[in-house]
Amino acid sequence: MPKKILFLPKYPRKGASSRLRTYQFLPLWTDAGIEVTVSPFFTDTYLENLYANKRPAYLHVLSCYWRRFKVLLAAGKYDLVCMEKELFPYLPALPEWLLSRQKGYWVDYDDAVFHNYDQGKYSLISRLIPHKIDRVMQWAAVVTAGNDYLMQRAQVAGAKKVLHFPTVIDPLRYQKKVHADKDAVTIGWIGSPSTLKYLVDLLPVLETLHKEFDVELLLINGKNQPAYSGKVRTIPWSEAGEAAALLQMDIGIMPLPDNPWERGKCAYKLIQYMACGLPVVASPVGMNTEVVVQGINGFLAQTETEWIEALGQLIGDWTLRKAFGEKGHQLVMENYTLQQQFKKMEALVNELENKLPENAH
């Protein structure tokens, strides 16, 4: 087992992807006797500006690139380097190539970041380095990916080894919902301010439902609220409070458009809902179709009519909510827990120790 691992996440702990793919495992690495160093690319200040829709200061972003460069100069003292997505956003993959020659690396994906390059909003980037992430995958000692869509891209890119590492929950943080017969039903959604746009697309459905049923919309995110005429309540997200906030829901929802970027998402909302024993309704996009077993732990709904019908069934039948919740909870405990995932990680780093270039040790 390597003694020192350098983790290079994209964000500090407040960033959901980095928190779930890197930070939540750190105590387990320490307990296993591994010395871990974590150096995120961006800062809390950058994230706060991002969530507030403010443009980060140019010099601040440059300082993030400089800090990552300095960290890489000392990469030789670590037994293994694990990066999230890429080393330097929107720059060519030369640093990854150099690292692959000198030390080797493990790269992890839970989003389709390759579409920032081949279908991105910056046309110059798309023209100059459309296959940047494919190169990062190709040169990695191993690629771990959160779903099949991401894994397939890595395989097509020519990655040496590709493993499925779903995004998981710590079961010790979650309790099961106690469902009961009641008049008012709470439909809930959890997500960052940047993903609230997905919920906005569902507003016509929610508007129809609140005219027929006594329903409340509960949002666990920032301070933003959509233009919804029914009862709506917002709970500001916090890591410490998210599990308790989820228990205030009766039904969890995850609407998504069927676009390339969304196909790369790892259904984490659904996994959280199910960890709390909640029934779910979700768009049949990407990994959602793997997590939701139609009519067993939830419903997959594409059209407005399907959404109204699915939510209407769950609103009107608390025993169905309970039954779906039980099946969802069982699925998560069997397939999506922190401890199960960490065992796979331990096995991987032991294997990598024997395969990385000689000068990596």
C-alpha cells in the first residue's frame, strides 16, 4: 500500500463533486495508515462567487493556476497522485503527459467535462484542444468514472484501465423517513444554485399539481426560489444539515434534460433521497435509469403528463411512498455506500503501486 497520496480535487470541500469524490474518504485513508495531502485547484472564494453568479477576479483565478503549478513541482515525494478531472482547466494536457511519464496518475470523473472542450461555450478552446480530456484519460494509469456514459468515453479514448466508481453516501449520516397518512405532502429537491435551472423546467407540472393536491415544494439549496405560485419553502444547504433536511420531504425529484452534459451526471440526488427511504420521480436520463427501478422504488417520467401521473400516484398513496422508499433504501445500502467504495479504492491503489513507473516510488 502506498504511504503518501496526493489528492488534487477541483474544488475545496464546499464543492459537491470534490466533497463526494475525495473529501468524504479522507478519514478512511488516514485510518488505513495513509498520509494524505489534499490541494484543490479552486478556492472557497471562487466557489462563493460562482454560486452567487459573480465573475471571479482574474488575478484570483491566475493564483489558482500558480498554486497548482507549485504543488506539482513537489509531486515526486508522493507514492500516488490522484486528480479530479484534469490538472489545469482550459489548458492543453502537456502537464498530464509529463506526469504520466515521470510518475503516473489516477484520474476521476463524475461529470462529462470532456464536453467543455468538444462542445463547450468557448469556440477557440473547442477548435484548439477538443480532445484534451481524452488525452488525460489515455495517459492515466487508471480512470475511475461515476457512470457508464463517462466510462464509455474513457474506453473510446484508449484508457489503459477503466473502473466504475459511483458517487456514494455515508450511511451513518442518514436516517430513514417514517411515512404516514397525511393531507399535506412535501415534494423536495436538493441541489446547487447552478442546477436550479433543471427544476424550473418542471414548474408547469408543479403548478398543475398544487391546484389539485395539498402539496408543498421544499428546496434545499441557496437562497434562490423559482417563480412558483404554490407553497414553497427553502432550506439553505449545509453539509451538517442536509440529511435532516431531506427527512422533511415525502417525495424526492430529479428532473433533467436529455443532453450530453446531463447524461454524465451520477444520480447523486436520487441516491440521497433513497438513503432516507424516500420514493423518487426522475427523468430517464443517464444514470437515473440505473438507479430507478420503474414501479419498484420510484418512477421515471419524461413528459409533463408522465410527471403529473407519477407524482399524483405518490401524493395520493402514502403506502406506495413507504413501499418505494423501502426498496430504494435497500438498493443504496447494497450498492452505494462509502465503506463499499473504499474497499475498491484500497484494492486499486495496491494494484497501482506495482504498476506505476519505477521512479514513482
